[in-house]
Amino acid sequence: MKDFGRVCCLKFTESPRPAWVKRDKLVSDMSTKKELLQAPIQHIDIKQHNVVALVDAMKSMAYSSRDLARAADIYEMMLRDTECGVILCLAGSLISAGLQKVIVDLVRHNMVDAIVSTGANIVDQDFFEALGFKHYIAGDEYKYGAGDADLRELMIDRIYDTFIDEEELRICDETTEKIINSLEPRAYSSRELIAEMGKYLSENGRTPKAGEADSIVLACYEKNVPIFCPAFSDCSFGFGIVAHQHARKGKTMVSIDSGKDFYELTQLKIANPTTGLLMIGGGVPKNFAQDIVVAADILGVEASMHKYAIQITVADSRDGALSGSTLKEASSWGKVDLTFEQMVFAEATIAFPLIAGYAFHKGAYEARSEKKFSEVLMEPIAV
Amino acid sequence: MKDFGRVCCLKFTESPRPAWVKRDKLVSDMSTKKELLQAPIQHIDIKQHNVVALVDAMKSMAYSSRDLARAADIYEMMLRDTECGVILCLAGSLISAGLQKVIVDLVRHNMVDAIVSTGANIVDQDFFEALGFKHYIAGDEYKYGAGDADLRELMIDRIYDTFIDEEELRICDETTEKIINSLEPRAYSSRELIAEMGKYLSENGRTPKAGEADSIVLACYEKNVPIFCPAFSDCSFGFGIVAHQHARKGKTMVSIDSGKDFYELTQLKIANPTTGLLMIGGGVPKNFAQDIVVAADILGVEASMHKYAIQITVADSRDGALSGSTLKEASSWGKVDLTFEQMVFAEATIAFPLIAGYAFHKGAYEARSEKKFSEVLMEPIAV
Amino acid sequence: MKDFGRVCCLKFTESPRPAWVKRDKLVSDMSTKKELLQAPIQHIDIKQHNVVALVDAMKSMAYSSRDLARAADIYEMMLRDTECGVILCLAGSLISAGLQKVIVDLVRHNMVDAIVSTGANIVDQDFFEALGFKHYIAGDEYKYGAGDADLRELMIDRIYDTFIDEEELRICDETTEKIINSLEPRAYSSRELIAEMGKYLSENGRTPKAGEADSIVLACYEKNVPIFCPAFSDCSFGFGIVAHQHARKGKTMVSIDSGKDFYELTQLKIANPTTGLLMIGGGVPKNFAQDIVVAADILGVEASMHKYAIQITVADSRDGALSGSTLKEASSWGKVDLTFEQMVFAEATIAFPLIAGYAFHKGAYEARSEKKFSEVLMEPIAV
Amino acid sequence: MKDFGRVCCLKFTESPRPAWVKRDKLVSDMSTKKELLQAPIQHIDIKQHNVVALVDAMKSMAYSSRDLARAADIYEMMLRDTECGVILCLAGSLISAGLQKVIVDLVRHNMVDAIVSTGANIVDQDFFEALGFKHYIAGDEYKYGAGDADLRELMIDRIYDTFIDEEELRICDETTEKIINSLEPRAYSSRELIAEMGKYLSENGRTPKAGEADSIVLACYEKNVPIFCPAFSDCSFGFGIVAHQHARKGKTMVSIDSGKDFYELTQLKIANPTTGLLMIGGGVPKNFAQDIVVAADILGVEASMHKYAIQITVADSRDGALSGSTLKEASSWGKVDLTFEQMVFAEATIAFPLIAGYAFHKGAYEARSEKKFSEVLMEPIAV
């Protein structure tokens, strides 16, 4: 039974002219929430844009274009190496920015075998849209904070140039709590909990078959692609778990075991030694996915380094933080092989559709079958 | 009983001339691990440098200097507002870079009441040094990866311009496992586990009293300052937990409950409504600490926004990622008040000693008493 | 008569596999100059890539993709506004990076009416290639300086990931000197001198008609598009002028009057009041082109601000420098109108082909005729 | 005779509390120009802040702090190498940001022998302040452009977080025109013209002796330190020259010969072979000063590379532009020696006072005598 009654009646009429055209009125004149939440973010469909010739042309240029083309080539290599398990790492607000469909398409075409992500991408953004909600285009005049006090009063949250209805986000929080409350009290990996979210969508008709939009959580649930969020309380799911644990104080309760996350991802590395990393942004997902090479070693399995690794980021390397650290640096730690690695200095909304679209239109996935890593985790691993 | 036999005999003789002086020989000529791990990183002591006049002069300049001076002023305000609980957020490799003593000094002088950090800062770097190990200065010629293949063979890990002995890091991993194995099997918050690490140091004589170096983990343990690592398996502790869970397969085991982390930090917000954020870098710590305002709301407590917030970062805001998102943006989410917030575009090794040193030498902490937040968490919270 | 004897016999055989594939051997094993200068940079041809649907899809995304799409839209608007004179500003090493043909195509299709550039793009890179020389793809292993000492011995210059034959560059220097020596001694604007370079190419058969590659200098010469380099001694032409002035010491000589540059560009603003700026990078070209609004005012002509302005840059705005300063800031100076301005945070080799290609394939130029601004400057301007 | 009547009656009463304290009122409520131009930028005095111990402590840290400390050390080395001619390169809005006095102090203490700069620093900012005008602190709420339309109406120009009175700037433009009009018509190097500006200040009583503020233009004039602006029409002086050339149309006139600039700076390199570069920002000054090594070579003099080179910048290297290109890259061009070079990734208002202050308080200049390079240029050079 669906229970989206509160919001399912929302209808988004798209304005005939592009939403980003500057409005004449000042930020301070803005009136209603409805006016501000008019033009939804629309997810780019890489299947519609054959960028192969464009990216191939970039191979003989310089700077970011050449790096991007090389990264696209390495992603294609990963896919043609059918032994390779492709781990997609997501950091930054990517789904809200229009990249949801790219990732859904990669999952549906067996181009991704596991995902490591920040919680916000998976819960606050992807699962949120799966519940029927949208992200909205914010006018340029909001980008630098000029209207934030007003937005707060309207319960509109802002991500740079994008708006979210905080009231809808609260429904998302409540839905995660409802799912948690339905579970047997014990320690879960985030992977298990996200699979429950996928099951929820499936059972509640939030599926393409039922006429609803597709989502990463659903696609991964159906394709047995595990999703890990190593800091899983740091998102909408965290609000659900806090409410749950508060209500269950003194009783048995659901907990999120980030140790189990690490153990499970390490098991996948052991079960499928050849791996490649396709990283958007840095942060915890980058570090976490790189570290499983060492973790396998600690379990007594001599694991090979990640054979392929590409990262799209604008982070600087000069502050020493991991997000912008080069993949060469990771090779000193024995995590990433030096042969097929490429950093791409570019913002993801431009670079990721080109890289993913290139690999898609080269058809590299066609000889590939699904790895069903979620099923691997249900069987005992011989270490 | 101490058990650092394998390494405690290391003696670091500092070279008479600065370690960063360029060596004549090529990267490819490098010989031994011992030669490379010669000059240890030394932690800056803000107590020795009265920067008040310097920072005051920056108040009437422009760009980052003025922003830095304003941030220093806001930190001082936080401290003079004795109701305010100061939450220090740490992301990026800060301890390895020479900032350990700054943080220890803030903790020891009641200038920080809770810490939210990436795991690497707390375990791989601070606890690692507490075990007697060091980080080392790497020559400029290693910064961009020219020697990484050789480093891997020598088991030397690199963080930009800093070296770590991977063999020593493995001892750190093993120590975390030993601590985990000594605990009663159940779900723990990272805060509880880090307190156990502090206890371990205290009981094993890794203390200033015993002639050893001070550390953040120890100082916080002694001062009842809680430390949270929301992605706690994503560090050396993760290797310990994986080993533990692997060995305990099928039995009761220790797990890391990131939900409990979030619940606990939220309880602190409820118990101490006035809060200020002192953030180095972005990532999970920034988001996590900001989100407790909303979490308190979900528990039915109308929590005030963080009254003060400063962040030091070089992250760009234009990719939409949280790390570089402005504090104004956080105010649209109802998380941070607009009145006393300041972003400082600067690399932390330069900016943090100036900001912390300013507040220290202004003596703002003198009228302040310790909040002992760890004790608060041991009592039932009335929500 | 051509006089490129020393180098015209060079034949570039392209390797069958992409040049950027990592070579197994170390930087230090490199052998000959010939081996290193094998794979030439090839200029992307926007006419071959219809990116309209791709860029249109970006309009409903977020961050840089949406900004890029808006910039493409504004460039199209500039072109459809047939009154508008389009001023292209170039900073950064763009021609060496594979963007020469994009600019040649814009000039040939009446999509650019004047150019303001750093000298390097025009002389060291475009004119250099017009003389029959090439830029070469450097392996990733050279990007961070690991091989620079060796390169210097081989007389190979490096621009990040690109190589140049210093011996060929010296021929370019000598050619500028030859052109200067052929001129009547007086003060010239850079525009006049660059037109002489175009004439030189035309008269020496360095033209597509003669089977040679096209170039910006030639195309602008033929299309009467003026090119200004406000710091014209700061490039290969500077070496020519130094040699010339040294040889002519005590006699009348050619001089480069940067005052005349500014006066001429201001006259164009007065003659054609509606203007748009298409800026790649910042630096002197950005400031110079913006300032003509004020200069016209000083000549007593109430000039309108630049009606359209877009800039592609990765420069940060937080250091206060002009290169990364927002176009909103320029509006406080009365230089740029606020209505149609867009900054695009992206590296030019990716973003510029998309923006230029979008406008090209939308056919916006078709209703446009050439403005022949060089001819305007030959007539007296009524101020 | 002074002629600053229009503005010399301005008195700046500083507000008792720091100007950057956020005002409660909105940007849109702002009232008068006088209210906005209240708190002048005040130039930091490095002589008051002994940072030697602080910077020495940074030598054993990591990232930017260690780089900064090494740069400070290299600057000290330059000064102790009494053969070395120190060339200071300035790009970015530095004088408006509070760095004027740092540079004046370096000049007065023989710590700088020549300056290469953007025009804005020298004319619009330093000479402007020498005329008795000030730059003003802008509130944080203006940083991102929220008030730019209002500012334009008030004739207030904005540089990020700094305000300038456009009416005062027009007086500066007019003063340059007056100086130009007083000169014999011929081609001048920017160095000659800036010396005329120094003479103007000296003769009109804009000197410390006369109770006025010191300035870079004046100090360099008095100390025979040449200042070069390779794009000299790209600043307030350009407005003067345009007005002059317009008025003198058809007659002999003053012109700015950027070729002569390059020739003169090259002569200095030949006369004083050992050189060091102290660069703030990149752009034309960086390239121009580096190129004189090649120019000397072209004049038949085998010039040594710059022996020392340090650069403070936040520019990214990944877009291939010169501003962020590493000094290692410059070494492939044979311009900069590899032994004593250091890039510092930091914003100049923080980093430059520390580096300059370190060298000052180490007293490295004491054994140094002034080089009077301006006098060198008045004598014939034997090449």
C-alpha cells in the first residue's frame, strides 16, 4: 500500500522558458514557496547523447580534456576486463544535481558492481526522489546566500544553486524511521539497511513498472548491487535511527554497524580480486574503498591493489587532505596500481556524463554479465 | 605493561640543518628506509607564539587575512560566552601535519568541549603518535608522486609531503584489535571506543606523567571531552574491527553503532543548547555536527541553531559539495545562525595556529570551566 | 619566398595507439628529443560535434553544467543581437592545448569581432603553428616536473602536459624580429603589428589555400578582425623587439605603444556601442576589455556597459585578484551589465568547445555579417 | 603646490569597534556613500611583528606552512647573497588589501632591487593612496555581489571585500593625464613614466617628510628602484594616456613602449647576473620577469637562470595557465634554477607578511647595500 498521500498530488508544470533565466525581481521581493519550487532538476540521460567522437577528439588535446578522455578510456578498459568488479564511489551532492539517471543507467547495464557513497546521495537525494519528490533549480541570485534567511522561513533548504522542500525531506526522514521500526533489532551493515529501502520501494509500487521514476536504491536492489554508506547516520537515515533508538531506549534496537560495512566490502574484494574504482569526489567513500586492499591483507589474504582507478574532483591536492590526494599517493600505500589511474580536474556534472556516456556508447558493457555482489555476501566467504 | 618493544628503541637524531633542504641526489637514487625517515614532523606550540597583535593587524586588511582575524574573534566570543559548548570538527590529515599539540592545548585549557573527526586524525595519527611513533618530513621531490613505487617497496606511506612507516601503522592496527578484543561484545558508539583507547594509553603509561608525549585521545579521556568519529571503520580502527569480527564470526561481537554516535551528540546539544562550531576542513564531521540541530528537533526539542560557526578550508564552493559550502547555505537549512559565522579560505597548517593562538593568548578560556560532556552522556537525558 | 627550410622536413608520424598511454620506462630512461616529440596536439573541430542536445540537457542540471549551458545561451544571444560586437578575450595557454581551430572557426564564421589576448597565445602558439610547427603531447609522468632537468638539456619546453621544441620557438622569435625590421620606425599598436604578422603569413604562403594549416592570425588578417595584446612585449614578439631595439640603439626604431592599443579598442566601443565579452581565463585581457567602457566615458562618450559577458575560469575569487573576480563585481565598476553575465567554473579545454560548438550548431551566426573592425580603425573616429 | 583640494578635507574617523562586525541592517537598506566608506584598510607593519620563531616552527610541519617557511628561508638566502638582485613581482590587488607598507618597508631597507607589477597595484592603488585617498573595508554581505547595483549608483567600486570611491579614482586618472601632458612627446618605458609619477609626488609634497603617507612609487623613486608595468595602459595610467593621445591626435605624443620595458629589464639582468624572484601572484609580471633570461640569451649574453624563485599563489596548476604553473616547469624553459625554488599555496595577505617579516627580523638586509638599478639604466650597457 502506498502512503504518499500528503504529497503525491504535487504536479510540476514546467515553465516554457528555461528556469535559470534571471528574474527581474529582487531576492527580497520573493513571495511564495510555490513560486520558488517551480522548475525541477532534470536528470541527464546519457543514452541520448553519443559523445564518443567528442571524447575521442579530446585525447589529443591537453589539460583536463585529455585527462577526461583518458579516464573514459580506463573506464572502458575496466568494463572490457570482465573479471573486474567496478566500485562506484560517490561524494558531493550528485543526485540533486541531475546525475541520478546516469548512475541508474550504469547499474541497469551492468556497468557498476558495488557502490560506496555518502548517505546524502543515497537517502536524502535518491531515495527522496524515489518517494516522488524533486529537487528544484534555484536562481543565480541565491547562489551566494543573499536569500538564505528568507529561505529558512519558507522551509526551503539550499544546496548551492538547488532548492529542496524541507517539509518533503521530513517525510523522507519519517519513512526511514518506519523502515527501521519494521526490522528485527540487531546490528546491520548500511548495505543491509539500504537493501531494505530498496525492498520498501519495490513493495510500495515506487517502480518504473508502476509508472514511477526509477532510482539507484531500487535498481541496485533489483540487480543485487550492494550500496555501502560508511557514515550512514550522517544523512536522513540518521534522523530515522535517532528517533528509533530514542523510542527504544532501554530495549533491544536496530544499530548501524560500520565495522560490518568494512568487513563486507573487504569480503567482496577477496571474492573478486580484480577491482576498479570509479570515483566522483573524494571524502570517506574514496578512502573506504581504497582501504579494503589493506583490510584483505589483514585477514591474511594477499589482495591485489585496485587495478584501475579514476577520480573526478576539483579538490586541491595542496592541503594534504585525502579528497584531492593523487592516486599516485594511494599507490605508495599499496592501494592503487600505477598503471591505469587518472585524476580528472573537473566538476562532476560536466565530466561524469562524458565519461559514463563514452563507455556506454562504446558498448563495453555488452560482453559483461552482472556480478550480483549482494548475493555473494549472503554466502559464507572462505578466507 | 608496555608492549612497544619492536619500535621503542627508535631514536630520532635531528639533522643540524633543516630537513626540507633539497637533497642533491635524485629520487631514484634513494637507498634505505632509515634515510628517508629521519626528520620527524614537530607539532607547533601555540603557547610559545603570541600572535595577538599580528592577528589584530589583519582585521583592517582584506581577503583571507581579514576573514582569519574575524574567525579568531568569533572563536574568542565563543569562549567568553560561557554557556557555549565548543565543538571542534576535524577533517583532512591534520595531526600528521604538526597540529596535534594545538588541539591538545585547546583541550587541556577547556577551549574545546567535544570533537567530531575523521577516524584517521584520531587513530592513525594521534593514537599512533601516542604509541610512540612519528610522522616524517618528505622531500619536495616526493610531493607529486615521483617516488611512490619505491616507497611502496620500502613500506613507506605518503601523505603529500609526509612519510609514515607502514610497519608502525600495522602495530597501531593491531593495538586497536587488542583493545576491541578486550571489550564486552555489544554495539558501541565511536565515542565509547575512543574513550577505551584513552584508557588504554592511561593504563599503559603512554602519558606525559610517565615521560611520554601527550595526545588528543589521552587529553580528552582525562578531561571528559567526548570524541566522535561518525565513519569510524574508515581508519586504522576499521582494520582492528574487521579482524575482530572475522575472528568472532558466528559469535557475539563488538560493533560500531554510528546511529548511537548521532544520538549521543544530539543529546549533548539538548543538554547544552548554546553551541559553537570550530571546523577545520569539511566532510562528514562538518555535516554531522551541523545536523544535530535538526536531530534534536526530530526528538521534539526545539533546538537553537549553532550560534557560532567558523570553518577553515580551501575547498571550492562551486562544485556544490558540502565541504566547501558556505555557512550561509547551512543557515537555509536552519543549522547555523547567520550572525557569527566566518569561512576562512586558507590551508589549516597556517591558519589554525593563528586562530587558536589568538584565542589562547587573549586568555578567553580563563573564565571558563570544563563541561565534562562525557559525563553528561553517562546520565539519562530528559528529552 | 618561404624560409622554413630548417624545419619543414619534419614529418609527424602518429603512433597507432594513443600517445598518452603510459610508457613503461621511467622518466629518467628517456632518450632522444625525437622520441619525446612524437604525438602532436590536435585541435578539436567543433564543426564535427553537434553538442546542442547535450548542452540543452545541462540547462536543467546544477553547478557548472547549468552555468555552462547558460553561458552557451548567452553567447547565442550575443550573436542573434546583430548590433553586438563580440570581443573574445584569451588568457592561459589555449592554442597549445588544442583550441586553435575552435577560434579560427569562430573568426571565419563571423562569431568574433575583436580579440584581446596574452601574447603567448597569439605569437608563441598560434603564429608558431602557422609557421609549420607543432605542440606535442607530454606523458603524464612529466606533469609535475619529474623530468624538467632532462628536458632543459634537450631544449624541450614544457607547459604542464605539453612539449614545445625550444629550437623551433627560437625560429619563431627570429621571424618576429624579421617582420619588425621590415617596418617603418614608429610607435605601433599591437594590433598593427599582429596585422603585419598576418600579412607575412599571407605573403609567404602559410595559408590553407597553399595547403598549409589555418591560423588565428591569418584568419583575423583576412577577415579584418583586430587582435590586441596589451602586454605585447611579454611573448615571442618581445624577443624580436628586444633584438630590434638593441640593434637600432641610438637610431629611430619600432616601438610597441600599449597606450595606442587601449585607445583603439576604446574607439571600437564608441563606434559600436553594443558589446559582449566572451572570456577564456582572466588576467590582463579581461581587465583591458572591461576597462574600455570607462575609457570611452573619459573621452566624453557615455558608453553603455558591456551588455553580455561570460567567462570560463577555474580561478578562485577569494584572493581578490581580477582573474577570478565575479562579473557582478565588474558591474559595481559600471563595466558589465548584470542581466546577461555568467561565470563558468570549468577548465577551458572542456568548456569552450561545448559553448562555442553550441552556438555554432544553433546557427546563430548565419544572420550575422562581418563587422570588419580593423577597417573601422583606419578611418577617423568622430568622438 | 598641492592640488588635492577637492578631497583633502576628508577625515576618516575610525569606528571604535572593528569595521567588519556584521551590521544588522540588510544590504538593501544601505543609505549613503559616507556610511559605506567609513573604515579604511590599514596597511600591516611587519616591523611591529617578529614572526621569526613562528615561521621557524613551521619548518617542521607540513603542507603550506612548511612551504611558507622554506620560501621565507629562500628569501633570506637571496638577501644574504649580496650579489643577488631581488626582483619583486606583483599581481592581484595587493595594495588595496593592506600590503602597501610591507613593500615600502622592503624597498626602504634595500630588500628589493626592482619591481615588475600590474598597473593597478602601482597606479590605481599605491599612487592613488599617495594622493591622499584610501581603500575601505566592505561588509561581508557585499562580497558576493548582493549590493553591486546600489554600489554603482553610489559610484563605489568593489574589489571583493573592499570599496573604492570612483570619484577619487577619477582624480587619480586626471593626475596621470596631467603628468603625461607635462612630458616631452616620445616613446617611454613604463619605468620612466612611473619615475615621473614619483617625481610628481616628491615635488608636490606627497612625502613622509611633508607629513603625508609613504608610498611604493615614492620610495622607489627616492631609492632608485625601477618599477616596470609591462601592460601599463591596463590601469588608471591607461585612462590618462587615452585622454592625452586623443587630445594630441595628429600631433607628436607620448607613447608607452612595452618593448623598451623588456629591453631595460633584460639590461639589468645582464648588468647583474645573479637574480632572485619574489613573486606575489602570477600573470604578466611572473612571465615577464622570467623571460629576461631568454632575452639576454637572444642579445648574445649567456645569462644564468634566476638563482632563487619563490611564488605565493592560490592559482591551480591544472588548467595549464602560467599563473599557477610550477617553478619546476619554468626550469624546463631554462628560466629558473631548480635548487632554490618554492611555490607557496596561500593567499598573499596572510603569507606575504610572514615571509617578508621573517626576512626583515632576521636582519638579512643589514649587510646589503642598495643596487640603484635605475641609475644603471641611465648608463650605456655593454652587451
